[in-house]
Amino acid sequence: MSRSLLLEFAPGTVEHLHAIFQPNPGRLNLTLQIAKDTVAVDRLRNLEDFFLQEGFARFVRRRLNISEMRYTNTLSMLLRRVNLEIDARRLGEVAGSMSSKLFREQERALFRPPSDMDFYQIFERGYIALGEQNPDLLEPYVYLFSAPQFQSLKEMLLSRDSDLSGLFQSVFGRILDHLLGKKSLDATIEVCRLMTLPEVRMYLDLSGEYVVAGQDDSLSDNSSITITRDLEFFLSTMFQVFHDHADPKLFVRAMKTLKARYANRPAEAYRNWKRFLNIIYNLRTEDLAVFREFFREYGKSKESVQRYMRDAIVELGPEEAIAGMSVLISPPFLAVRNKYDS
């Protein structure tokens, strides 16, 4: 019997629980059953501490009459944190904030038809995980979910992979880490916006399908082309840029430059983005025109001299690479090159 769990608690705790659940005693039975199924025996003191938090009482009062399934899902998430020995006061603070007006408004929005229980659980899990690390970010987190930029990103990702536990979860986890690291709603919304730009979408799609290892211009049958999934590398790189780069928009502009240069050969754009990644990361605003012109003059994949020039540049450090590009696109050098080409 789940009520046997009460025997493990101090009399004051039992009295406290009966008072909280007095309007719906059946919900106390359900709570004890969830706790019995979720919390390890050696964590019962942690459980008792959590039950005594005012935040837990606020959490329960707002949920005395919701469906058993919703109540079970949410309480189970919280009690799994008890198993991890998360501080009871912090966990109580998070639980109590789940009864705030802001949280409940977002909750209602997510349950408007057509509601998506799986997506709602992602929202709740993220809320609890974030709150136990930094409660000050809970309000920005809720606002993030209602931001148009986040909604657009969600739709874009789910259009590519309808499984919420797949691509979306991978990106969402990184967005959560970004919010934790930057502690800025605006910066996190900007990440969502950048991820939905056409140039980033193209690279995302390519990284989920293939990496071109050979020199060919297309994905025709050819032994020099290796096809592998590269998604994890792409996402890790992009979110490192979003977190550490002084101007992530400049990095994305360089991606756009390659996309335009290889408009009919997107796989080639991805391959060169990956090869020149260190150089692209260190571009300054004034270097972008040099980078663009270099690929205009030396971007042909099958032309051996141009390929040699790219190979030579990519071996240099970032500053030396830009200096080398500047020389290679200078009028005197191009005049000599064109003379010999003719």
C-alpha cells in the first residue's frame, strides 16, 4: 500500500500532507504511489524535505483537480530530481513557480488544440532542469517558448525530423545550455533566428545527409565521395560560435558567401565551409570581401591550379590566410595568372 510510505515520515509531515490534500484525499494516495514508484528508499529523507517545502504545497494546490495523467507526469519529473539529491529548497522553489501566472499561461497555450503532450513534457523537463541550476532564468525560459523565433525554429526542425527526441531535442538541449551560459533571453532568441536563416538551414540539411570528402562537384556515383552523417559536428560548431564568437552574424555571412558561390552545388559549399572553418571563425568584417573574392577567383573544384591555391591557403593560420588571399586576388597577381591561363 502506498500509504505505508507515511509511516516513514515524522508525524508533523503526515499532518502537513493531510492538510495540503484535504480538498482531494485521493490525490494524496496518488502522490504517495508516484513517490513509492519513483524515489529510492535511501532518498526518503530528501523526499520528506521536499514535501515540507511551501513551493510543493503551492504546486499541489494548483493541481488538485487536473487529470491524473498530467499530475503523474509532472510530479514524476520533480521526484526524479529528489533521487538525484537536488536541494529540497531549490526544488521546492521550482515546483512553486510552476503555479505562477506566467507558467500557467504558457501551459494553457501548449494545451490549446491541437495539444502536444510530448512537446509539453519537453517544456516541463527543460523548466525543471533550468530552475535547479538558475531559478532567475525561469521567466526568460517561459518567454522563449512563446517567442516567434523559437516557434519558427521548432517548425523548421520538426519539418525535417518529426521525432521530438531526435533533431529537435538535440538542438533544444543546446539552446537550453546557451540560455544558461549567456543568461540572456535576447541572445538566445537571436540564436533561434540565426538557425532559421536559409543559409544555416542549407548547411543543417547537408550535415544530416552527407560530407563530401572528394573533389567532385556533385553527388554522382564516384568512389572519391564519402557519404556520412555530420550533424553532431555541425551543431556543436554552430553553438560554439553562438556562445564564443564576438559576432556570430559575421560567421553566418561567410556561410552565406559560400552558399552563393556554390549555388548549384550545395555539398561543395559545405565541404569548403568545413575545410576553411578556422579561417572563417577568425574573419573580421573587413576580411569578408577578401574571402568572397578569393572563392570567386579560386573556387572551382576541378581546376587543379585553383585547388592548389585553396590547399595552400587552408594550411596557413587565420591572419596569414587572409593576407595570402589578399595577394592572390590583387590585380597584379591576377594579371599574371590570367596571362598564363590564356
